[in-house]
Amino acid sequence: MTRLVGVAYIFVSVANMKLVIVESPAKCITIKRYLGDNYIVKASLGHIRDLATSGKDGLGVDVNNDFSPTYIVNKDKQHIVKDLKKTVQQCDEVILATDPDREGEAIAWHLAQVLDLDVDTTKRLEFHEITRESINEAMGSPRTINKNLVFSQETRRIIDRIIGFKLSTLLFKKIRSRSGGRVQSATLKMIKDHDEDIEKFVPEEYWNINTKISAFNQAYAVSLISDHGNDIQLSNSEQAHELLARIPETLTIEKIDKKVRVSESKEPFITSTLQQEAFSRLKFKTKKTQLIAQQLYEGIEVEGEHVGLITYMRTDSTRLSPSFVARAVAYITERFGKEYLGHTKKIKKVGNMQDAHEAIRPTSNHRTPESIRKYLTNDQYNLYRLIYNRTLASLMQGRKDEVMTVHLVGNDIEFKIDFTRTLFPGYEAIYKDEDKIDNYLERFPDFAIGTKVPVVEKSAEQKFTQPPTHYSEAKIVKLMEEVGIGRPSTYASTIDTLRKRKYIDNENGILITTKKGKLTATVLNKYFPEIVDTKYTALMETKLDNIEDGNQSRSKILNDFYYPFIDLFNKVSQVMYKESFEPTGEDCPVCGAPLVIKDGKNGQFIGCSDFPTCKYVKKDETKVSKATPIGEKCPQCGGELLLRDNKGSPFISCGNFPKCRYTRTVATPLDEQGNHPNKVKDCPDCGGYLVKKKGRYGYFLGCVNYPDCKHMEKIMAKKRK
């Protein structure tokens, strides 16, 4: 059996109909329109199969049979598989067009397995943008499923399943942590180590000298450079004020330097840099960035046509296709002029970059952000504009600035002041940080060597070194990319998993490890140092890439990983300590063991340290509602009705809870006759009234004076008209 991943679409026909499978429902209409009436599109809506949770340790993997996996169709996809199989019977040909990455290849393979397609002959389309040109080009040059890609994905899934299941079970048993994993645990350790550096940081005192001169009826701040040619480090008040006293009343301009500085444009976006820039400029979290990028890739309705606006958003390559570059060169020349043309950037290999796809770029140069703004939400527009402008800027000339540096001296103390003016804007004609404040001049002040200028202000300012800032989502994504852990498709999901496990707090994209996160990372580092080592995780990524390239066997990598890991796991299982809980100083009223503070799914609580032998949990008095009798009987069981409070919201309930669950709001008033509004009719036995009640056999009418009055009646079903 085999595993299926991703979303799929199918095109069906009665006569010479073909079925094309893609991963996202949003692609259906567009691709259907491009391919014509002989195609039908349907979706698998994500992974339709996954490893089973049967077999030894619930891994879904037969370790003794060369790690043979057992796959099952996900419960929520069974109806989709049924529909796909039915559609296949109506078609003459099935074409697989899942996403162009390792996961997409595995999805195509699983679809072939489930739909009984020949893996060696079934056509596999690969396209990186949802445009007519790209789809038609893919249709004209189909390939077959790349089994090495599938083996690589399957190996990754098996390794992650083994590590995830084994570590998660052990962590929960010992320290009540919810999960561990190959990528998430290494990422967690990076965040935890950085947070510890912040906590250990000791501020150091230093002093700044603030100085201003006057020239051309304007005050200019000058920077202190050296004293007698030596660098200056002022660590206390005495040193600072001693130097301050030596600054003369006038400074002499000793030297003026001028030079041209060129700032080159950056490469087009890859997944990680898009997430970083979107966080920096738009304050988007990584998950939001990926979601919006997915929408732009799958297509937006523009002028009555559903069109894909950007290329595939999961990529680690900065490469641009020659056809796009040619179109972009023509567009830049037309819009800005030939002098703005730059060159394509040299591709830089970072981490385990595969260069399997293009960079993230717009699918059309002439579909400018402003021209389609009315079809986009604000978030879609802002992200599209970022991608569009960055891509074109990468092919444009650098910005050229002229910098004039004025050197001033007095009493052997040297100062300087820089002035900058733009000679040529280059790429900043389209891609400029709008929040950046430039102090550029049209012309330089007319300073001259030998001129003496007065010092109009000087002061000493005490400062202290600041600790490093906490990692942002963008920063941790950059680090994951640099050290080679994870893949473009997993950056956002890894951060989201850490947040869901409550290992980190994520406030506006700033990541801080929680108490549980620190404990988990510390325990894993002590007992499974390789698992949380970024080098180990990056090496595993390289091995998986080697499978993809056909340079290493799936079997060898799994064997080399599994047996050392299981040996270590078995040893650790015997020696790993259990979490030591913080005692409260009280003893359990049930068994006498100490009461301790524990973490639960709803927060901290106080319970017995002898759990599970003793399951006593102390009630939180701040959360227990005080109950006050209101002098009425429960209309369902005759018990005493109580007034309770739930976080400031009063309500009335039965004192026999949980056996009786009758409740009503305090605001429920009695009618003018003093009866409850739920009254159905008068009670014939006691003069009270009957209300609708629920018993073990269904609803009935019962007296509100129960148990003093036990009159009851069946509820008669209404006759159909």
C-alpha cells in the first residue's frame, strides 16, 4: 500500500474525457477554463491518506519488513476518494497535477495507488504558476511520477512519525509535555537558548558624548571618532566628563572626503525572505503570510477571469525563468528607461536549498498592484505589491549616492559628520521602504578645509548596554533556513505547532519560551541531544535530499536512524526523571500526601502528588460560585433552587446538580399571575402548574411542586396537517 498527500482536482468526460488532479479547489475553475470542455476538475482537499496508527507502537510501519508503511484513507476523505474513483470510471485518461514539490509528488503517487493508476505511465504535470501559458506548456511536456521524490517524502514521514510518537509518549508520561519532534524540538531549543542568553544578560555602563556645531545658520550633530588617533571607550562618568572638558569652543575642518556609494537591490523572494519582509514591513505573522500567498497563487477573480497572480509560494530558490526576465526587461525599459536595467542576481546557495522552483514572483509584469487593487483585499494588495516590486527591483540598477564626510578636530579629538545626496534612485524607483526616513540632500553644505566652526552644544550621556531582543517569527525563520532545518513548507507550521503546544508565547510575532517550553527543551537536550541539535536535523535534511537525487537508499537511511535511536530511547525511558511539582505546603485531605501545583489543559491547578493513586484536586475557591437558596423548588426534581454566580453572570440552578441539571437565568421573570413563563397548564392535582421536563424516556409534563405532587402527563404529538 502507499501514502497519498495533498489536494487533487479531476477533469471527467463521457467521450474522450480526461481527468486532471490538482491540490487546491481554487485552481479548478481556472485550469478547467484553460484546458477546455474535455476536462473535469475535482479536489482531494489535502492529504487523503496517511500512515496508520496500527502495528507495533502504533507507528504504522513494519520495521522488520524494511520499514514497510501501512497507509489508510483519512476518515474525512473517504467520500472524496469514493467520488474520485467514480469519476475515473468516466474518463479515458487521468493526469496528475499536484503541487511541484516533494509533498506534491507524494500526493500524486498516493492518488495513483488509491485510484489504481499505473505509476510508471500516468502523466504528471508540473507547473509553477496558474497561467494559460504555464498550464499549456505543462500539458505539452508531461512527465511521470518521480519515485525518488516519493521515497524521500516517505522516508521523512516515517522518521518524523517514529520520533514524534516515541518522544511525545515519553514526554507526556514523564513531564506532561504534549509533543516532541525532529524539527519542532530543534527550533524550540534555539528559541529557549536565546531566551536564556537574554535572562543571563548583565548590563554594562557606557557613556556617549553628544556634540553639535553651528554652520550656515544651522546646528549639526557631529560624531566622536577618536582621541589622539585612538578609539574611544567611555565606561564611567569620570572618563566621560574628563573628555567633555577637553572639547574646545571651536573645531577646525581638517579633511573632506567624497565618494560614490552603490546599494544593490536584493534577490527576489523565497519563502523565508517573504515571511521576514512581510513581518518587517506589514507586521504579518508567518502563518498569515503563507495563507495570503496561497490565495494569490491559486488565483483571484480579476475582470471576470480567475487568474493566478504569483508563482508557487513554497520555494528556496531565487532563480527567475529566462522568459520572465525577458518580459521584465522589456517592461522596466518601457516604464522607467533603459538606464534602470540591472542584471539577474547570482543564485546564492543557503542551507539545503534545492533550486527546484523559481523565486516567488508575479505571473505578469503588466498586472501592476494598482491596476488590480480593487479586486484584492487590503492584505492581498499589500503582499502582492511587496512581491511585485521586489521582483522587478531585483532586475534593476542599484541606488547611487554621493557621500561627503567632513572631519573636524580640536585638542586632538576627532569628529565627523556625513552628508548624503542621491545621484540615481535605481531600484528605489519601485521598491523603497516607506517607513524609512531618508536625510538625503539635493546639494551639500559648502564646507571648506581649514574653516573653524563653533561648538554650540556638548554633553555627556550615561547609557547601558541592552540585552538581545527576543526572536521574532521572521528571525527564527531566517535561522531555520540558515542552519538547514525544516523546509519552506514547514516554517510557519513549525512555529504554529510550538504555540499550540504552549511551548512558546507568540505575541504579535515575538516568540518567548514558556515554562513548559523551557522544561521540554532542557529535558530533550539532556536525554536526546542529537534530536535537538540543529546540525543533526540539517544532516537528516541532506540525507533526504540525497534520496531525492538518487544518491542514497531509503532503506539505509531508515536503518541508520532507527536502531541507534531506539537503543537510546529504551535507555532513556528507564532513567528519565518525572517532573518535580512545586509543593504548596499543604497535605492532601484524602491521603495525606503533599499537595502540589500542576499544569493542566485549562491552566494550573492544585492536586495530590500521589496521583494516580489519589486523584484529589483542590477546588479553586476563586472559581467556585457561591450558592444562595432563593426559596423555590426545582420544577424538574423538587430540589432546592440556588442562586449562583459564573464569572459575574448570576444564574439559578438546582441544588441536586449533577443529578438534576435544571437551570434558568436570573432575568427570567414570572408572569402577572406569578407563574413561570415555561408554564404549560395548571396542575389538576395540587393547583400548581405543569412545565416541560426531560426524563429517561424523553420529554413529559410534570408539576413544579414535585416531589410533593407527582402528577405527570405525556406530551401529545402534534398531528400533521
